[in-house]
Amino acid sequence: MSGLRVYQASGRVSLMKIRMLVAAANANIMNLLHVIAPLLCAFPAFGQNHVGKDERRETECKGIIHGVVFARDGKPWSGIGVVLEPVGAYNYVLPRAKTDQQGEYRFEKVCSGRWGVFVEDKEAGYPHSGRLMNWFLYGSWSPEMKITDKNLDGQLNVNVPPKPGMLVVHLADSKTKAKIPRIELELKVNRKRWARHSCEDSESFSCEGYSFLVPPDQDVRLHVASKGFQEWKATSGRGKFIHVPSGELQTINVELDRTSAEAFSRAIPHLRFARLPGIIDSTGDSYFFPVSNRRG
């Protein structure tokens, strides 16, 4: 019994010590929070670049960008979709709008910075747009507007470029004739203007029937491959030239020979490059452009 009493007493003393230590630790934590809380509030949270600033300081984003969209015939284009894109990297959904009967668009609550406006309307033949995409398709940088605290109202008219060409590639195993769902595709105009298209690695997604955008009315080098297969013989080496007129669709049927992943990597080293910057659309597929093509 005495041993039991000693044990119980020791247990009480240990519990009291634990409670004292916990109380002291809590007090230290509270003191520490009082010191670092102002510092934490002074810095933006990770991943809040651009989008975070807009969410936390929306009332301070008082800029307006507006203008008229002119069609290829020089007349204002009503009911066409446009997208507002910042110059540089961003990590949020871009604002979109449609022009009114006079072909005018308007974006409000625009934060300070450099912005571009691009036609992006799938039904009109412009499924993707943006600074990098337009550079790849047309070889020129689009106009931009700078919003500052002293310049909150900017007018930026948009002259619609030619419709891009479209390319559909059907891939199949050369032996089994089974469809190949994923693709590694490169389109190259010259050393500075090229883009790579890569389907998502998910087994549930397929490139079958997808239209790749091609610079219109130009000779473009094409490379086609897929993981686990050799590059298409017709495009190996310097590539295969294709020429797609503006707004038209070209379809190519491709059969690939199987190979190991290591041989695939050695066979087309020109398809292995930085995966940023890029554009990822709602279907999950991605365009990737050369880093050297970024301006600003």
C-alpha cells in the first residue's frame, strides 16, 4: 500500500509539473505572437502575387481599360469575346468580356501594372490568345496599356489579327493500329518563334481530335512524338514542313513505332526544354513557349 501511495503522490507531482510547463509555454507563445503578428501582416501570403493583391485590396484597384475591337475589315466588331492579361506571370483566372453593339469593351477595377487586351473567342476562330500565343502565331508583340495611380483610365483599341491555322493529329500504334491518346508536338517557325504542345499525363485525357493552333499562311516545322514511341519518321531530324491557311483545318494521320522511354528521350532532345512559361486551358492540355520569348 505504501508503494501505491508513493506512486500516486509521484503521479500528482508529475501532473502539476506538466501543467506548469504547459502554462509557461502558452505564455511564451502569446508573447511571441504579439511580437511577430505585425511582421506577418506586413508581408503578402505565399501565392498571392497579383490575385491575392486584387482580393485583399480590390477597393484600391480603380483603373479602367476600355476600347474598340476592330475586325479584319476595319469595322467595329460587336459581340466578340476579349480577355484582359497582365504583362508577366500570373496565377489567377483572367477577366473576360464581350463587346457591345458599337464594338466597345470595358474592364473596371484594374490594378496598377501593364496590361494587354486580346480577342479570345472559340466560335469566332480564336480559341486561345495572349502575349506569348500571339507572338508565336504572328511574330509581333501586341500593344499594352499601363495603369498607374496617376493614370487610371486607359484606352486600348484592338485590331484583330488573322485567324490562326488549326492542325489535328491522329496518332496510332504502327503495329496494333490502336489509338495513342497523348502527344508531344512541336511547331517551329524559326529559332525564336516555336511552341510545344503537351497533353496532360492523366490516363483520362486524350489529344484525339484536338486542334492545335498554327501560325497562319507560313511554313512551319512540325515534330510529332509520344512517350513510349519513336518520333514520327516524317518529322525526325529537321522536321516536316506544314502550311496551313488562315482559319483552315489540316488533318494528319500518324503511325508511331514503339520504343523505350530512354530511346524516346534520346531520339528527340529538341523536345526537352523548360516547361515555363506556358498556357493551360480548361481541357487540361498545355502550350509551352521558349523562355527567351518573354518580354517585360
